[in-house]
Amino acid sequence: MIKSAIAALAATPLLASAALAGPYVNVENNAGWSGDDYNGAVTDLHVGYEGTIGDNGAYYVQGGPAIVAIDGEENSTEISGKIGASVAVTDRASVYGEISAITVDQEITDGLSVGSKIGVKYTF
């Protein structure tokens, strides 16, 4: 469904290394198009916390309201959140992962849309 697709779009990586551990605010908009057709957008208004994992890793956890704006429909507010981590495996390569979730029709038990992301980043 369109809400699930937009929720999946909202699962973008926030894997910047944590220079300083601590709280932060993240406002992020993810919009989608099919060709020239605008489908909608999700705007996350998150509060989060990030920190380090040993000498080679970083993590974050964030959450808050998400404004869902589907083209042609009335906006709705859901609750969304993300957790993620990255670990340097060499001086030039790191592995990262993220799990994100957003409610559907403000339901947690029957209407939670979940996404995941995993990858490798190599710096030249």
C-alpha cells in the first residue's frame, strides 16, 4: 500500500560517525515520485541519542512524530523511530545497519510498518 511504501522511504540511513556522544534533534523529509507523479512525503521530527561502541563503532536511537502527507489525502501524524549502528572493519571500510518503524493509523500492535537497511561503505 502507499503508506507502507512511504514508510519504507522514511527508512534512510543516519550513520554519521559520533564525534560527541549525546542527544540530538533530527528533522528529515523523505518524498516519493512515480515518474512525474508526486506520491507523498514523510517528515520525521525526531529526538535521538548517539554514542560510540568501543574504538571502531557508533550507534544511534531516535524517535518522535512523523507527518505523513500522501498526495490527495489529508495529512496524518504517526510515531516513528530508528536504531542503527556502524562499525569500522578497516581504515577505509565500515559496515552499517538500521531498523526503522512507523505506526500505521496510529496503531502499534496491528499496524507497525518496519524496514531494515544494511550496507558496506568504502572510502577511497
